[in-house]
Amino acid sequence: MIRSHMLPLAGALVLAAVAGSTSVGAAGSLAEKQALAKAVAILKGDPYGDTPAAVAANITERRLMPRRDSVCGGGATPVWAFRVVIPEPVNNPDSPIDGWLVIDASSGRTVCATLPFLD
């Protein structure tokens, strides 16, 4: 039971909870695990790995950032950037891979990549 002198506090708590959930929902950014799953799906296959675990093992960094701070450049749209490193690719061990896959933080679609075989 909320007493009348507690109503302002109760109202403030409800507003804070709604504001917190709204701001997270409004941002619409994929959680790290969701973004990683999208990146793995994009990368799956030669030379990045044939299984989700193999692909994930080649991702050495994950960053949520404004697009302008990524290798793509551009505006303030949030993106997830994944650094992919493969020192000795199976089919071409003399050509190491070290680059970035950048995906839109809301949709998970590719924004740009500095990796071979990705457009």
C-alpha cells in the first residue's frame, strides 16, 4: 500500500523505470551477443571458418561505436565493429588476414568491411 506522502517517490520511480527502458529500446542497438551472431553469419565460410565457433575464434575485438569512429567513417549512427585476424588462412597461409567487419547496430547489416571476399 502506497501512502499519500510516498506518491511523489513512487511516481518518480515509475518514471525512471519507463525512461530507462524507453531509452534502451529507442536506441535499438543489438546486444553484443546478437551482433556477434550477425557477424558470424556474415563471415561463415572460407576463409573465416566453417562453423560458428571457428568464425568466432577469429574475431579478436568487438566494439560498439559511432560510425565516424570506425574504418567506414561517416555520421553518428551506431555500429558494431569486429576485428578479424587469421594469421595463416587454410587455403592461403602466406596471406594473413587482419581487417574489420562493421555492421549496423540496429539491423545487423554490413556497413563496410576491410576483409577479403566481403563487399
